[in-house]
Amino acid sequence: MKKIYWIAGILILAGIGLLIGAAGDMSTYSTFGEATRTGDKVKVVGTLAKDKEMYYDPIEDPNYFSFYVSDNDGEVRKVILRGAKPQDFELSEQIVVTGQMDGQDFMASELLMKCPSKYKDEEVFLRSES
């Protein structure tokens, strides 16, 4: 067999391996209730519970940030992120946290924020002037 067939076969197997590995990360969004039942690493989408306390003290521990998120079912849970508080965190419209439940708290390993568009802010500003 020619060398090119061996190389093509190895590349195809490597591609299949990468797709299988990436498929494990392509999960759908869950809720805190589902995260509690399964105990697995999940992605929870929700909104910041602005009436609850946020805690971040960079002098005491710059890698500890806690806040509360309300998921799509309306369940509010404390989320602990082992990292710094993101800039303009309070302005986020939607939050996606990746992690798993630890007792009553959700231990987040990743955080994604959907912030309001600057164009949306301009639209509101223009309407308020007329």
C-alpha cells in the first residue's frame, strides 16, 4: 500500500477522534434542578439576580467571586466562580455558567455574559429625547 493511503487513513481517524471529543462539549443548556439531579458538569443559562448579594474582595481573595443567578425555571442559586469579577458584570442581560452543583451552591468553571448592545442603548437614548 502506498504511503499516501496510510497518511490519509491516519488523518481520517484523527478527524473522527476530534469530532467525538468535541461532541462531549456540545451540550444543551440545563437548569439548576437538572444539575442537582445529575451531578454532572452542565451549562446553565439565566439572569443575574440583582436583588441578591454579589461578593468580590480582590484584596482578600482575587479568585473568589460569588453571585446569584435565576435560571429559566425561575430557580435562584448561589454561583461561585473561582476567578476575578468580569468588568461590567452588572450590565449583563444573560449569563451562561458552566460547572456543577456542590451542595446548594453551583461551582462555575466558566462564565459567559451577554451584554446589551451599544446600538440598543443608542436607540433607547434617541427615543427618550423626542
